[in-house]
Amino acid sequence: MASADITQAYDIWNVTGGPLRLYAYDPVPSGYTKQETDIPALNTVIPTGKNMPLVIKAHNAVVLRFWGSEGGKPADLQNWRVEVALSLGFQGENTPILRCGVGGDAGKPVSAACSPLIGPKGNVVALWDAPNKKITVGASDAQKQAALLNDLCGGPYGDALGIKCNYSDMTRTETSTMWKLPQGFAVQTNHQSEPSKKSYTVSDTVTQSTSYSLTAEASAKFMKIVNTAITAKWEKVTTESHTFTQTTTLKIPPGHSGYVCTSSPTYHYVGTLTVVAGNTTWTMPGVAVDTANPNGVPHIETWDTKEYLPGDPCEGFVRGTVSGNKGSA
């Protein structure tokens, strides 16, 4: 393989409290050619928890300068210098080079930090804040809370970077799911001239949920954190899922449609999620999780209407926003 065809992938991750901007390319070290193509454009921004991938060709290098989000004047901002290069040995073996340092323009020291090199070849680095950076993300900013969960707790280098996610200070209240038609139940219509009467056994499986939209990986890790915290405080709690089964008799007058409606008991937890990544601690209060309450009592009701109603009218029946006749077993 010609040396021009040999490349190495690198990753620079932003594990700081704000976006990072690529503001300059410094001269490359002696003996390397500055790579001019297939590199990020100046002013490219890396959001918190995201990465900047690079692919460097043999004998090439780039030296990137990043500004952080602190301070007012550019020279006062947190400032990182990342040197990325690829050298070849006499036998054609490639040696990835990745160096990360901090400091302001013209050598002015500005407090910031870099992670140890990680990845299969030491080709990944995270840019960190200065020590003891603390950030609170309130419950009103649920979208940012979810982004931090996805990108830090569920990121690919969470373990290698020692990222810690913890759920604590929980409160618990007993609630119920919204009224709904049970899974597998079809609305019944009595086309006969006499009332109909039939027994139905229905089930509802309640799984734990949160209002966040999370990736599968982040969701699995988050729920594991939540389950550990819940079972530590409330012993013998079923957190993952529980199926409630009930039996009722549905009576339908002639020419009417009949509905079986159920509501299952749940626990509503509200706690604080803490994420520690690098030198930054994010505190996120008001993080809500709902789980089944196996100790609660499920509810079941029957209703009928003169006209067939499409969709699921159960919540409307119970709340009085949809007209119907409540039945009795």
C-alpha cells in the first residue's frame, strides 16, 4: 500500500459545560506536512457531549485550537491545543500521534484540561473544563437534560472516561395510568334485539418510563441507574415491568357498542440526576420516572354508547368529556 493511502482516524470529544469552537490551525511540527483537505472548517462548533472526527493521512498533521465558553474576550476563554499527526516507520507501520494541551493565545495560561488518551490506539481525547466546574440544568430545560443523558451517560466512551451518572434525592407518589382500552380488546357491538352479556379477562403490562426521548443505549443505562437507586431506598420494588390482570362482565344493550376500560396503579418518582464527567458536574433536578406499582389496586370499568366511537374513548368516559353509559358488572 502506498503511504498516501495510509490513514488514521481520530476523535476529539467535548466533555465541557459548553460548546467548543475551532478558531485556528497552528503551524504543524517539523517533518510533517499540514493536511489541507478533509479537515473541519474554521468556526466548526462541537456541542457538549459530541465529537469531532478526523482522518489524517500518512506524514500529515494538523494542530487545532479550540475556545471554550467561559469569559468575554477570546484570550480569556478556556483554550485547548490539539496536535494530530500520523507517522510511518521503516516497515510501513503507522504510529498515531495525539497530543492535547491547554493555554491561551501567545502562551497566556488559561485554566482547562485534557483527558488521558483513550481508544484502541490512543487516538481519542476529551477536552475537559478546569477543575470543579459545576452546572445546574433545571427541570424546565428537559431537552438539555435529555441531551446530556444521551451524550454523556450513553456515550461510547463513558466507561473509558470514567463518566458517572447517579440518581438521588427521590420522592415517590402513588398514581395511575390513563384509562385505556386493554391490549387485544376490540370494541364490541351488539347487533341483536336483546341485551348481550359476556365475561372478559384483560391484561395491562406497565413498563417503567420517563418523559425523555433517549437512545436505546442511554435509556438502558439510565434505567439501570434509576432501578439501583429505587431499590436501595424502597426494598422489594418491581421497577422494570408488571402485568395486571382483571376480569369483568360487559353488558351491552341492543344496538349499542361496549367498551372495557382499565387503569393500572403506578409509582411516580422525582429525583435529581447528577452527571460527573471530567472536571464538570451537572446537577439536574426534577427528573421524573414512572414504574408499575404491584402493590396497588388496578381499576376496570365498562361503558356503552349508542354510536360506535373510533379510537380510545376511555379517558374521556371517566373524565366526562365523552358521553357514554357506565355499566355494572
